[in-house]
Amino acid sequence: MDEYEIDVVINGAPDKLKTYCGSIYSAIDSMLGIEMVEEIISVKRTIDNKIWDVKDMDIDYLRSLRQEMDDNLLADAFKTVEDLYIDTIH
């Protein structure tokens, strides 16, 4: 898992949050689950300082898509990903 620093807007003001995820997609998804996050501006993976500029992302649309997902199918998908994971560190 990597550390991600995410520039967001909360209550109309810029803020910075951290999350630990396996991918940029999971980092964004974790922000979608925080209702007080009004906007996602950028995401930085701290291990290599790679930055994604996502300020034009439609967070409301992504949240609506997320609500349509069947949680059981999502859990099964994550299990499949875990089965495919190869630990290259140990």
C-alpha cells in the first residue's frame, strides 16, 4: 500500500487528507466515501511524488455511479484482486 496526499475542498475551504491505498483509483474512491469532501483537486503518491490533477473530476457523478454498484459484486471483485496480488517486497 502507498500513502496518498489528497488536496480537497471541505466546507468551501481547501484541505489536505491522507489515505493508504493500493492504487490511485482506490485513493479517489476513499474520498468519494467521505460526504464532507466537496471537491477533489489533486492526488499525490508520496513514495515517488507522482501527482494527478483531477480538479475537473465530477465528484457528484462518480458518487452516483458508486451508489449504483452492488456491494456484494464489489467485495467479490476485491477478493479476486487479492488472489492475484503478488508480494514483491517479501
